[in-house]
Amino acid sequence: HGKENVDSRHNRGRGGETTRFHTVNVAQPVRFSRKCPTGWHHYEGTASCYRVYLNGENYWDAVQTCQRVNGSLATFTADQELRFILTQEWDLEEKTFVRKDQRRFWVGYQYVITNRNHSLEGHWEVAYKGSSEVFLPPDPIFGTAMSEKENVLCAQLQCFHLPTLRRRGLHSWYAENCYEKSSFLCKRSQTCVDIKDNIVDEGYYFTPKGNDPCLSCTCHNGEPEMCVAALCERPQGCQQYRKDPKECCKFTCLDP
């Protein structure tokens, strides 16, 4: 218990003595707004995080890059999730795309060609089996770098830069040579992220992002649970001070 007198009240007890009630650094309700590392976009509907990587890689290298960050090339479970992706304003460099108003990313689907005629008959498959509830794309536009020997093409999702087109959800699906280099979209489960932007493993204690550095929680399924708050004693011999936003019970004295 600290000694900082935020709110003092004088009440009369039974014997006429004065009872003082001190409220010390009352812990405020915390809203956990960050469930993804920096650079990732969070979608509540699937409890997932998404990130576009600009370093142009072929499909197979992109798969490995996503796996290194505990994710996979993105697949979508419903139209709402796809719409969320299309409406995001990704931090992108225009020079990585052929046209400034259009952007293409590798995503986690492959187009298997079953009959090579004028229409290239085939079907979409999920490249890496994950959720059983997966939205499959419509018929694709075939890329210009196709090889006649390839029977498996890889999916690129094309979205638009202009805000009006993004909000309308306009997009296209391309079946492209898997060895072409392209930006790509990774998807991973939401995770616990501490106040210093470190990723926290399941079951470990951590201080969540927020405005209370004295909060300690347990990471469970990407959410902070069983949180306990510490109450700090005010710094002695200092009238005006500032609390450190990222260190519990650390203060900077502002006195002259």
C-alpha cells in the first residue's frame, strides 16, 4: 500500500474518532488494443494478424518467410475477412508494383490445371491445409508469365490503391507462375504482445500494451488473462513528478 492521498474523506466512527480513507493509485480498467506485433493488422472476426511483405519473393520463398514468423500465406474464411483485407491501407512502396493504382500479393491458394484447352480448365485448392472453413476464389485471370509445362499456378490477390475502390471492395484473382517474384500477404494467429512490443508465448506472464505498466497478466490464447495490478508509493521528497509509461513504479521528478 502506498501513501499517495488521491482522495481523502473524513468520516466519524462510532467513538467519534476521525477515520481517514486513502485511495492510492486506483487501477483503471485497461482496454487491450494491441494483439499483433508492430506492422501487423488485427482482425477481430478471425482473431488473426495480417502483414504485407514488400520484398519480392517467389511463391515458395514467400511460404517460408511466413512460416518463420509463425504464420502462413493468407487464406480467407469468409467474404467479411476478405473485405477487411481489401479495405486496409497497407504501408506500401509504390515502386514495388507495376501500376501505382493496383497491387498484387501472393496468397495461400494454388490453381491446378486439369485440362489445357483454350480456357485452361482447373480448380483452386488451399496450398496448406489449415481451417476446414476456407473461402475458395472464383475463376482466375491467367498471368502473362505462365509456362506451358506448369500444371500448378499460384494465386495472387489484386487490390487497389485508390480509397474509393478499396471501400467498394473491388479486387481480382490471378493464377500466376509460382516462380515470379511478388509481394505477399502473411497471416498468423493473434498473439500476446507486451508493453515493449515483444511477442509473449502461451502461459507466460507479461505486461500488456496499454496505459498501465504495473499490470501483470498471463497469456492465454492470445489474450491477457488473470491480471494483477501493483500499486506504487509516490516518490519521497518530490512534489511534482511524472510516471514512466513503460516501467512500473519508476518516476521522473519535475521539481526545480
